[in-house]
Amino acid sequence: MYTVKAIKSLFLEYMEANKFELSPRELFEPVDYILQLGGKRLRPVLLLMSYNLYQEDIKAALPAAYAYEIFHNFSLVHDDIMDEAPIRRGKATIHQKYDINTGILSGDVMLIYAYKYLLDLEKKEAIPEILSIFTKVSTDVCIGQQYDINFETANQVAIEEYLKMIELKTAALIAGAMYSGALLAGATKVDCQNLYEFGLNIGTAFQLQDDILDTFGNAATFGKRIGGDIVQNKKTYLVLTALERANSAQKKQIEDLLSSHPIDEAGKIKEVTELFNELNIKELANKKRDEYHSRALKNLDSLAIDREKLTPLKMVAESLLQRVQ
Amino acid sequence: MYTVKAIKSLFLEYMEANKFELSPRELFEPVDYILQLGGKRLRPVLLLMSYNLYQEDIKAALPAAYAYEIFHNFSLVHDDIMDEAPIRRGKATIHQKYDINTGILSGDVMLIYAYKYLLDLEKKEAIPEILSIFTKVSTDVCIGQQYDINFETANQVAIEEYLKMIELKTAALIAGAMYSGALLAGATKVDCQNLYEFGLNIGTAFQLQDDILDTFGNAATFGKRIGGDIVQNKKTYLVLTALERANSAQKKQIEDLLSSHPIDEAGKIKEVTELFNELNIKELANKKRDEYHSRALKNLDSLAIDREKLTPLKMVAESLLQRVQ
């Protein structure tokens, strides 16, 4: 079996060998730009790890890993336009560096290239199912993004609706990557399905962790500004849980704060965080995240493979969810 | 064999039975909206006609026909955002009726659904090739759109570059539809390739015709404002041919006119049209269009099928290119 580090290097080598050095540059240079901004390469690494549970030589799965990374970046490019986000991974977003039209069109061609790489897979007999699962989860990502947009202006969002939204927007693609890796490696349908569920659970836990870190994280290690969600009045798991547990005075306070756009953003972040602390929100969110994490581990334990093979995946899951004290 | 009218009805019935009555409505209602604006349904009709050259029962090809129509409409939705076009087929464009974010996201899900319908085809063994050709021509459409954008600000555009652009942006998708219909019907590779070439040639002729009608057409039958391309300073085949044939005084006149945005648009249209007339541009453009039309007919004559089966396709080609007197 490959180490996680070796898998990531192999994937980065494959990306380097498959850069979008295509013409016209106006269309493809932005694709190279966004793909080279870095990031954890979580989806391709997980896809390859899933494959590697069943097969030694992971090279055959590299085009699928790349397809998932290209799709993920496509969704970032279009989401960043919709969110008017100027910065991604510390650098200008495509629509900021070039323009909105470039973001739209270069994004479109990325979505098409994700399919192109899946069609490049050597295991031709698996292609229809690989494409079906990809089509399903990429539709889920669009639906999740639509719910996310809807929630911005919704008066009320139920916690269950929020969890469904992050499952669609974030976890489904990770689930699709896990499923596809196993499928390409010839795993049984039951194992593929368990790995899909693992992806849903770990992806949801990962997004809950992101919600937690956005308020309670350490700026140095989080990589984003602490309190960004609060400033943007996002209805995160923390906010929805706080609203559910608040008494009427606290509820009014949260609602007032989270419909305001004060100049003193630090003051607002502090007030909301204090309310979260009063309501024990960090612990509740940690607990919910741990529930998903446990389910993910159970999904792994259901697989028809040797226990020790699961160690690297469990470590990756753990590293994604490092505890906030 | 089906008549063209019967094919179109069958396709419209299939569309009706496969409306995007999906949730969330914010995402899918715009898809239904744009698909129901009408239009010639040229790509699906041609795909089904291509299939019908080889097979009687065209139903098996309906999902592919729908995929091409969905993709075509996806490209209109995103192009209309890029062109800031408020009107499409006499109705508000999606970004105008809803907003730009809706146009982006509903467009994205349409592109994914085009693949989904191709994956729905019953002839599973054809799916990898059907998807490969679709991926190729949909990439061509993006590249063509990028060239079209580049040409807006380019100082010089060669006629050959313009013809290549319309081949990519307009003709490639028609070619892909022709190829796919024949492939699904079990035609030989040679016939598929000839039908692909037919699509490229007829698609290019069709776009040249559109350029001609935009200046020399009849407002009542053209359906768009006469002179729109001139007002927008578009570098059409007419303009590029005029620039090639003009003496230096005429060249300066054209260049000045086509970099101006006068309030008197009718005056500008009249002046440019007069220059075109001096330079015999309508005749030259008709001739170029007829060249492509002839090549398209030759492609049909190369097919390994009975001559009389070609009549409907030839009639459609002819009707697309009704002569401007």
C-alpha cells in the first residue's frame, strides 16, 4: 500500500504532466491557474486511497482522481463568482484576476474536462457507472449550492435542512470519489456503498469542523479569517444550534446581530462568540461532528478487507477533524 | 422513415414528458423556462434524422437528441450572460428574468443533465463513444466562444480564423449530433464521419446565412432586428470580406464606422450596407455559403444508403439556407 504522502505526490506528478497547456490560452490559462493554487487535494487523495484498499498499482485510477479535483475546482470558480469572493487560497479568484466571463467559460470547460478524464480511464467497462455516479454527485453539488443560496434569504432554516445542504454541497463529491476509487479497483457493490457512506459522513464532519474552526479556530492554522462566517451572517450549524437553544432574549440578540453589518466587525464577532459560549455551542457542534466521524469509522469497519489496511484512511479522517480545545 | 414534422413532434412530446419538474425549483424552473422558449430544435431533429437514415424506430435515440438540445440551451444561457443579452427568442434571458447567479448555476446543472441523458441511452455499448464525441464537440463550443470573445477586441481577424470560429462555436455541435444519431443506429464509422462532416459544413453554411440575413434579410421572417451585427460592430464574414476587398479609403470608412457607436443607428446601418453593396459582399457571402452547402450535399452523397432516403435531410439543409434575393 502507498502512504498518504506517496499518493499525494503521485497525484501531483500526474497533474503536472496533465496541465492545461492548451490553446486558446485565454480559456485554458485560468484553468491552470486555479488548479495550481494548491489545496489539500482531498478528493483525489481519498479516491486513490479507496482504490488502494483493493489494488496495489493506483496509476489506473489517476484520471478519475484528476476528474474529481477538476470538478471540485470548477465548482469553486463558479461559486466564487456567485459569492463575489475575491480571494481563494490566498490568491485572487479567477473572476477577480481575469473577469466574470472568463470565470464562467473557463469553469464550463473544466466541467467538460472532468468528464473527459473519466472517459480516459482504461477500465472501459466501468465507465458508464463511473460517469453515472459522477453525474449524480455533481448534480448534488449544484443542488446543495442552490440550497445554500436559498438559505441566505430564508427566515428559518431547520438544522436537518442545513445538514442535508452540506451533505449535498460538500460531502456528496467526497462520497462519489470514494465510491469511484473502490469501483475501479473491483470492490464489491456493498463495499463501494460503504465507502460512499464513509464519504458522506466524513464530508459532513469535515464541513461541521470548518464551521467550528471559522469561529473557534486558530487564525494561524485555519488559513482563513476567524469570524468570517459571523461577519457574513451565514446560517452555519453553530448559528442554527444557538437559535434552537436560545431563550427568547438570546434569540432576539442573535437575530439582531446576524442581520447587522456593523463597521466594528471585531465587536460583532466577540458578541456572537460570547453568546455561543453561553449556549455551549462549541461542545454541541463538536459532539455532532464526532457523531458523523464515528459513523464514518463504522462504515470503514464494515468493509470486507483487513483491518490494518484501514489505518491510513482513519488517520486522514482524524487529521481532517483535529480537535479544537 | 419519419417525416421531419413527425420527428419534431416526437421530440417535443419527449421533452414534455421529461420536463425539469425537479426540486429545488429555484434551480430547475429556469431550465424549464429556457427549454420551453421554443426554437427550431435543429440539433435534436438532425440527430434523429441521422438515426432514421439507418433505423426505423427513432425512440431509442430520443435521450441523445434531448442531451444535444439541453447542451445547446446551456450554451445560450451562459453566452447570454457573457454578451449581456436581455432577450432570447423574444423573451427575457434567464439572467434577466432571474439573476446572473441563477443563469450560472442553472446552466451548470443543464450541462450535467446533458451527460445524464446520454448515460440514459439503452444502447450501453455505444455510451463511451457517444460521450467522447459529445465531450469533444462541447469543448469545441467553449473554444469557439472564447475565439468569438477574443475577436471582439482583436485588431485583425483573418477570414479563415472567423470560419474556424463559427465551425467550433456553431457547427461542431450539429456535427456531433449527426455523428451520434448515426452511431446509435449502427452506421459504419465511414458514414458516421461523413455525417459529422455534413454537420460541420451545413452548420457553417447556416451561420454564414445568419450573417447574411442579419444585414440583408427581411425583418419579418428573420425574427431579429436587421443590422444588429452592424450596430454591435461585430466582425462577421461580411465585414471581414469587405475589409479584404476594400481600397484604402473604403477600408478606413468601414473601420471608422465599425468602431463607432452613433445615436443614429439606422444611418450607420445604411452606410455600412451601402459599402457592402459597392464591394459586392452579399454575392460573395452567398457564394461562400453555397460552397459549404455543396460540400454538405457531397457528404450526404457519400453515404452507403439509398439516395431517396436523403431527401428529407437535403430539404432541411435547403430550408435553413433559403436564398436572399
